[in-house]
Amino acid sequence: MKRLFYFMLSLSMPLLLASCGGGASSNQAEQKSDSTQVEQSGKFKLGNGVNVSHWLSQSDRRGEERAKQIVKADFDSIAAMGFDHVRIPVDEVQLYDDSLNRYEDAFQLLKNAIDWSLEDGLNVIVDLHVIRSFHFNNENGRPNTLFTDPAAQENMVKVWLDLQQFLKVYPNDRVAYELLNEVSAPTHEAWNQLIEKNIKALRQEEPNRMIVVGSNWAQTIAAFDSLRVPEGDKNLIVSFHYYSPLLITHYGAPWSDASLYKGKVTYPGLPIADTSCYKDMKPEDVAKIRVHNVAYNRDSMARDMMHAIEMAKDWGLELYCGEFGSYPRFIDQETRLRWYNDLVSIFRQYNINNAHWCYKGDFPVVKEDGSANELPALLTKK
């Protein structure tokens, strides 16, 4: 699912092992007060959620096709399956033209999604997933200029300030903002400074809005100790994504290096126990696979997360796993479910709230007919 994530994961594997455009136009008035309103009753809360992906993000669908892709019945179903929040990825190119004029049809879909979620008792994270100057997979047909062009950073702030005008009508305890998905900056400090810049801008109007920030290197655990958050700001959630071991979570996924290996994989333990297959593979493919053939079990996954758990505790902030999942198409299902059971048990033990990737996409929690598959009961059981 995340090519850049894989690349950063391969770079960070030794660390893991050691621990185991223009301004918004004036016609873009803020959302009117006819939006669903829910009385604020306390702090923004998360538990077990799901990503409503490939709709307002990472999709070429527009018009009626996009409008019919996700409807009210989907949010009704998500709530009925036991999830308590949704993370909604959105892309700049879906919401704005090059001059940051809003595409009103896309904003109406976002409004519908939030309103339907709140009606169903689901809290919402609006996740700025892709912007024109930064795509985590480098798939937007443009170079990533976010960390080389100051104008690109100013544009990101402008996007967020306009989104804020649209979203601020929602209660602080129901809707949160996620600054940017799976950032990979050339230095950790470059991302930390951009975090500070965006939060400072948003805090001018919303000092109490919950804001989600992730670590550099595509929100990997390995970069978590380099994350810096504004001192004294308790209305933050710190986030990581977890897709380890890659040979279990992306076995057979055509966009992943894990697809280069066609044999049996196992969990727990060494994913490829019998490496005699390497002799029949291209040397360059073996090199790509070998870096991911690392033994994993529940204890090692918990060790991966321990430093992030302790850092969040020291900050007094909630730790959140905003993405995790295992590609289901080719892997042995018993192996896959053993991984899920271990990971979910870690989340429960350490009170790590989380959102599965994803709802209907390549890592679904539903069958083709829209009914729940085997995952919701596992993910949402208390």
C-alpha cells in the first residue's frame, strides 16, 4: 500500500532490530451553521476505527461515480460493526484547484461524511493524505517539493487554514485534524519545523482542537524518538503506522517488494523459514526480500512500540496507530489472523487507539456484498 513506507522500513530495519499555489479565494466562505451539531461533552476520544480510503484520496473517481462510492449506509455499517471512529483521507487535488479554489462537490461529500459519522456516533479524523507538493508514494506525477520550496510549505498552511474554516463548526470532541500523512522529510528537523508552523497557524483560531501528528520516515516507529511536538500543547495525538513484518502484511501485494517472493510465509517466527528458494530468484530480488525476512512475534512487535509508548506517556499525549493491516488476497488466512490477534492484543494491553487500513479497499473489513468479514469482530472486541 505504501511504497515509500517500505523503503523507509528497509532503511530503518537496523533501528527496529536494535530495539527488539495561491491563497483561498474570497468566495470560499466558511461552512454554514446548518451542519450537524453535537454538544461538546469532553475530550476527543478514539478507540477502534477504520480508514475510509480511496474515496476523497488516491482515486481518479469524480462526479456521480465518486458520490455513489461511499454513502450514508457505509457509515451506518461501520458503526454497526462496532467501530467508534473513522479516519477520512483527503487529497488537495480532490478538494482544490491549483489556485486553492474549492471544488464544492468534494466539500459537500466531506460534509456528508462527517455529518453521517456524527449521527452514527462515530468521531472523525480528517487526514490530509496527499498535497500537490508531497505524495508519500511519489505517485502524483510531480516532484515532492514540500521540503525544498518555501512556497510549497506556505501553500500547505493555506490549505489547512481554509480547511479549518470549513471544519471548525464541528465540536472539538468529535472532529480532529491530521496534518499530513506519512511524511518523509530529508531531515527529522525539517518535518518538526513544519509541524510547528502548521500548528501555530491553526492554534490562532482553535487552541483546543485535537491535532494528529506523525513521525518522519512515513510515520514509522523507528523515527519516533526524533519527533518534536509543541511544548505544553496537550491537544495533540501522536501517531505511527505499523506494517511489520512486511512479508506478512503485504504478501502478494503487487505494488510491494513482498510480491517478489511466491513461496510460503509463516508467523510467528521467520517469515521465510526455508531460504533455499533464493537460489531461483534474481540477486537483486533476493536483496530486496532478505532485508524484510526478520523474525517477528508478539514480544518483538511490542518491543518495536515500547519507546513510542514511553514517549507519549512522558508527553502526556495519546498514542495512536493510524494505519495497520494485512493484505488478504494470497496469504494463508490462519497466518494472517495470528498476526492480527497479536497486534490487536498489544494495542489493548497498552491502550493504543487505532484505525485499520482500510474499509473497502485492498485491506477490507467487508466482503464484496458489503457485509462484515472476519476482521471487525476481532478488531472491535473489548
